[in-house]
Amino acid sequence: MRIKNLQDRLREHIRDRITKGELTGVGLSKLADFPQGHLSNFLSSRRGLSLESMDRLLDALAIGVMDLVATDDIQQWFKPRNAAQGRSAGAGSDCTLRLGRWG
């Protein structure tokens, strides 16, 4: 899962809640202290969001990142990796390798 995927999921989540009548774009903008034009551009896929802006929207929506991640994505993350890719077959050690390359 990439940040772009999370932005897409956040966009879908917001659109879905607007469609259901649970909130409005203007109302969400006010809750998040976010310019309505920025939210409109984000929802129409004209612009992405900074991490800070995503956090403000998540807080305003009272959800977290994990609410945007599907169960299938989590299960896929913990599946054994292909040894040919230089990754371990164990989930714990795979996470260590992923974090290790950034350290």
C-alpha cells in the first residue's frame, strides 16, 4: 500500500459519506479547518494532499488510516514473500528487512 492508495481510499470514503448524506464538502472543510477549494480539488482528483492535510481530514472524519485499509490488503502484507525477491518467508523478518533498508 502506498500513500497514493491511501489518498484514493480517503477520497472514496469522503465521496461515499457525502453521497449517503452523512456530511457535505462545505461541512467537512469547516470541521477540518481546510479550504473548501482544496477539498474540492482533492475530491475531483485534481490535486493530492500533504500528510498534514490528510491527518486533518482523518481527524475531522473521526477515522484512522487503518479504516482505509481493506482486510485483503492486510492479509496480503503478511503473506510470505518470494525468496527470489530477496525477502524472507516470515512476516516478522520481512518487516525487519523492509524497515532495515531505510535505517
